[in-house]
Amino acid sequence: MNTEIERILLVDDDAVYRARLARALHGRGHAAAEAWDMESTAAAADRLDPQAAVLDLKLPTCSGIDLLRMLKQSHPAARILMLTGYGSIANAIEAVRIGAWDYLTKPADVGQILAALTTPPDQRADSGFDATPPSLGRIEWEHIQRVMADHGGNISQAAEALGIHRRTLQRKLQKFPPAN
Amino acid sequence: MNTEIERILLVDDDAVYRARLARALHGRGHAAAEAWDMESTAAAADRLDPQAAVLDLKLPTCSGIDLLRMLKQSHPAARILMLTGYGSIANAIEAVRIGAWDYLTKPADVGQILAALTTPPDQRADSGFDATPPSLGRIEWEHIQRVMADHGGNISQAAEALGIHRRTLQRKLQKFPPAN
DNA sequence: GCCGCAATGTGGCGAATTGTCGCAGGGCGG
DNA sequence: CCGCCCTGCGACAATTCGCCACATTGCGGC
């Protein structure tokens, strides 16, 4: 039951990603507004009166945390979902403490985002805890994916950020996502 | 100012780690009680009436989340700090939502733990966001440390859990923590 | 169009890392 | 004393990595 979430506010500095999300949300019957900084977010929030928002934590001009505070004040009832490149636990905790609905790491697809927004977090909690220790290869793969996403898929930049040679990154990317 | 936290409850299944923490806390003028499961936690909490607690999330007989709920009910004012091997963001969020004070990943030293307990999280928040993408080597090293801690320092088991050869883990461990 | 620029795909090669086997030594319970 | 498990370490082949080089492609400016 898709509760009553219709109007969603998207805030991300990556116009491409934003637009892709917006299109996907439209396709699923949601109305989406886009924003990229403090001002446009405030304006869009006023206009749309959203029931939910998706905020990128790292924006060029301001912090997603600031936006979260602002939105929490102007639209206390809105479910605000935080998005970030490399999720750090400290960030996630701070966001939730301020009042974020939930917290996801990029790359997050529309399905994940909608699922996170529409179902109460405590129910969704698989309560699968520490359980399985991820393999080394898995950790590496996930981190590579995050950094890649964060650099817009630019291999050269990502390689430099990761501290490895571009050629090596290319070779790593050709391999498969490690099973576990 | 070390606020008014004096009596701290430690819950962890690893007796050695627990004892080490307890000693360190005593040395800093705190009173510590130890527990390792639901019953002993309830008993110790009754006896000590702690102002703070440190809970391991992964216990053999029960979940730290359950303990968190219990303690939150019996001692609502206590600051409860969650500890875990490989911190997953989902777990952290759930814990904080239930009422945990903060959330740290093992291996956490006494300094970190006390700092987390004595200073309000939102102040401590360096508001350092995504900022720097950790290097690949760094990620690997941190994950190795966690898995090692989780397996009680057993190289053979850790290597298997990590999906690498024991010999390789040995060699990796001889290297230094990557600069970044 | 043409040029420079940055990014990508690919090949090759020496250096470094990893997988694997083996062996010796150190606790520990029977 | 004897297995059993974990550990440290040597050796060697297989693999991977770092690095250079070159061709190609897309893009913006002249």
C-alpha cells in the first residue's frame, strides 16, 4: 500500500542523476520537484509542499544536514531520506538524530528509495545484524562502486581518488562483483 | 567536564575485552559492571543503576538491540553506546532510533568510548561530511582490523572469513596502516 | 573543419603481490 | 606423550599491479 506519498522533493547537485530519478518517480505516479542548493530547495519546498524528500548529503554549496534541518522545520511531517556517496556511520547517526527518515548510500536505485520512503524503517529492518563478515573482495568492490558513482563514473578521477593506477582500476572493473 | 557519568555497564561476550575495558574505566575513576547476556545485564543494571552502558551488538544468546530496548525501559536516562564489529549503517540507524546514545565500531579504545559517552553527539559531530574518499588500501586495512577483532585475533579464521589465504593475511598484517 | 584536451581501451613488460605447499615450533586437552 | 590447531616463515609459480606507450573518441574553442 503506497501510503499517501505523492509529492517528492529531490535535492542533488548531479543534474543527470536527479533527472533520472525524477523521471522514474513520475513513471510510478509521483510528482517530483528538483533542487540543488539551499535556495532552490526552500523555493521548491514552498511550491510543492512535499510529503517526502530525498537529500544528497554532499552538495557543492551547502551540507545536506543543513537542508535537513531546514526542511524539518518548514515541513515537519515530511519523510526525509538522506543519500550519500560513502556512507559513514557518524553521518547517518547525526542525520537520523536530527529527524531524517532513513539513510541510503549511492548508488541507490529508485526501487530502494521508494521502498525506504514508503515502509516504516523499523518494519523494514531485516534485523539481520552483523551476521556475515563481507569478504575482502566484496568490500573493495563496494567501495569502488561508491567512489565511481561519486566521480560521475570517471575512471581516471576515481582511480586517483582510490590511490591506484587507472589501468588497475580498469582491470578491476572488468571483473565480477565478488559473490559474497 | 566529565559530566556526571560514574557508573558504567559493560556488556560484551568477550570476557577479555570486557575486563580490559573495565580496568581502563576504573583507572579513570569510573565504576564498571560487566554482563554478557540478557539475564546478567538485567541483574547488573538493577544492582549498579548505571548512568551509561556499552553494549556489544552481536552477542551469542541475544541481540544488542534487545538489550538496548530493555535498558531504555528500565533506565531511560542512561546513555547507551552501541558497539559492533562491522558497523552497518542500517544497524546504527535502528539503534539510534530506538534510543541509543551513539554507535561505534570495534576495535574502539577506551578513549573513544569515553569521549562518545561524555560529549553530546551533536557537538562532537565534526560536521565533516563525505569529504575525503578513503583510499582503497585504507578501506582494506580497516576492514581487516574489524574482522580480526571479530575473530578474537585468530588469523586463520579471519583469513577464511575474508576470503583470502592465511599466508596473504599474514603478509598484509605486517604492513603498515595505509597513510590515508 | 581543425586543433588541443581529457578520457578511454588495449598491449606489453618488469616488479610486486598472491596462492599454495611444506615444515618447525608453541600451547592445550586427552 | 600424542594429536590438533594456530602461527611464523621459506620457496616458487601464477597472477596482478604499476607504468609507459599508442590509437581512438567526444568536446569545446579558434
